[in-house]
Amino acid sequence: MSRTARSSSKVASVVPVSFYERAPDIVARALLGKMVVRDWKTERLIGRIVEVEAYFGTEDPAAHSYIGRTARNAVLFGPPGIAYVYFIYGMYYCLNVSCEPDGQAGGVLIRALEPVAGLETMAKLRKLAPNPKPQLLTSGPGRLCQALDITRAAHNGLDVTDPSSCLRIEDDNYHPEAIQVTPRIGIRHAADLPARFLIDKNKFVSGSR
């Protein structure tokens, strides 16, 4: 048994909408250990969530929703449990999930995954040489979107609570034993807010990227 988690043989089930109807920091902490599942062609790519950040709607200067509802950030103001994908630095996509009740903005950025299934395909999608270090696959918000072939055009607005969705979040009853809370990283505003959650001592946590 891992020092940082407990798991069982329970069959994975899709995390329901009610899970996301809560404050971003509560949802963020609870997402640790859940799995991002991406149906890609005939294969299933899976990564376990090991690092997240919470963003608090119109009250959070670091959140995309701080400026109010726009065409770009509308997903964050809609129903909970919806994928919000955005593009940064002209080269990376980032995956978020909306939370809070419908009409109330909030979201969680998924910063890092521990790869579970489809590692060879993840490496190809990341354009890496065969058999790379697993940490190079999904440790970082931009990397994980490349590894799972997640883009704004194809996945923004998808319902991750829908069992038939090609992108969803599932629960296999894996529970981290130790969670660390730190300030968010890579931002300028509200940078001291303790809203980054990670599985303690997990080697797939992204660090500063």
C-alpha cells in the first residue's frame, strides 16, 4: 500500500454533478485522487489527479471570472462539472472544471496527473522519445493537456459528469492519506492565497511549471 493513498478494488464511477456544487477550495481538495479519463480514438488515456488549484469567481483577482461573464469565460458561470479549457502563452491549453451552483462562478485548475493508462500514446502526443520518464507526461497543466490531446476547440464546455463524454472525471475510491496546501503558483494576483492542493510526496506534482 502506498504511503500517500488508500485504494480499493471498487469499480470506478463518474463523479456526479452534486460533487461540483460546492466552493472551489472544497472541490479542489476532494478532486485529489480522482481520475481524468480521456477516450482517444480506440484507446483510454487515464491520469490520477495529484495537484489542483482553486479559483474563486468574481472575488478572486487571479480568476478568469474576476472581470465578469464574457464569451471566453462563460463556462465558469454556468452549470457545475463542465470543462473550461483555455490557451496560454500562445502554446499551451489548461484544463479546469467549473464548480459552485449554476450562475455562480468558480473553478478548479487541474495542474498535474499521475499517468495510469495509455502512457505510450501520451508520450507520442507529447512528441517525446519512446519510454520517457513518466513525470514528463502529465506533470504540469500544459503537459497533461498535450498528453491527453485536450484543446479548447474540442473540449471546452464538455460535461465531465456525463458517462458518455470523451472527457470525464471518475472515482475509484482512491483516497490520499496526506494533502499539502500551499499558495498558488505562476500567478501575480492573490499569489499568497493558500489555494493549491497536492498529494504530499507525490513525484508527479508539477512544481513551478
